[in-house]
Amino acid sequence: MSALDAALARIDALHDEDPVRIGDRGRELVYAEAMTRWLAQLSPDGSDALRVAVRAQHLARWKSPRDAFPDGRVGYLLWRKDAGARHAETARAIVIESGLDQAFADRVASLVMKKDRSRDPESQCLEDCACLVFLELDFDAFAAKHDDDEVVLVVRKTWGKMSPRAHEEALKMALSARGAALVARALARSG
């Protein structure tokens, strides 16, 4: 097994270690696989560092639900920012321990944190994958818990993070009737 394959396997093992269950699969692994599928579609020639970063994006992401924060959304967003830094350091350590070099590890960590997205096509690609996974796997459940105006705001923010190529893919998705109407409303406001 190559060092790259070892790193990917170790990250996937962490996804399955203590998961919130979806059927018989770990939730984090479901998200990692969806991210990988979108990466193959958006950037089939993506670098090895980008492939590792895609698998690392959801490390322990779902272990702390939003309602666990007494200060509400602000506390949750701060936790997610900190979680991103922790994911980056975990990925960096796995890359080094797997036998890849420091430069590769630094690149993976930078991608996980999505730094310099406006100037880095691979970081933008990672953001595209994350946004498409949200729309594919979480959007209808999110919309069911929030009123229309809140959903429209989130869709507009999500859309603003995505590249034109990701917009094309998102418009092909099969959403519920309400979800599709809300996306259309959000895009009408954006345009």
C-alpha cells in the first residue's frame, strides 16, 4: 500500500470509529464518499493533496449538534471554525505518519481550512464539493426545520460560495417541490 493509500485508509477508519449512524454506515463516511464523488465529477485530475483533503473535511464534524451550545448559532459557528482547524491538524498528522512529506501535509491542512479560496482553484473546488453535499444530503431536512425566509438566506449564502461549474451541477439536482421552489426564490433574489 502506498503512503497516499495509507493516509486515505486511516482517515476513512477515523470516519467509522464512533459514527452517528445512517443505516449501517457512519455519517461522516457517507459525507466523505459524497465529497469524493463530487470531486471526481468537478475535478477528475485533482491533486493527491486535494483527494486527501476531501476525505478529511468531515472528521468528527457531526459529533456536537447545534443545540448543545447555550449561546446558539454564534457558539456553533465558532465551534465549527475550531473544528476545521482540528480537522486540518488531524489530517496533517495522518499524512506525516503515513510517510508523505511535510510540504504535502501542509498543503492538505491548508486545503482542509480552505484558505485563499478566491485565489486557489483547488480550495474553491473543495468548497464546491462541500456545498453540493449540503444540497444533496442535507437541504430538504434543513428546509423542513426552518421557515422559508431562513432557507432562502442559507441558499443565497451557499450559492455565493460556489463556482459557476458547481452552480450547473446544483441546478440538475432532484429536490423536493418545496426545496426546488425555495432555491428558485433564492436565485431570483440573487440575480
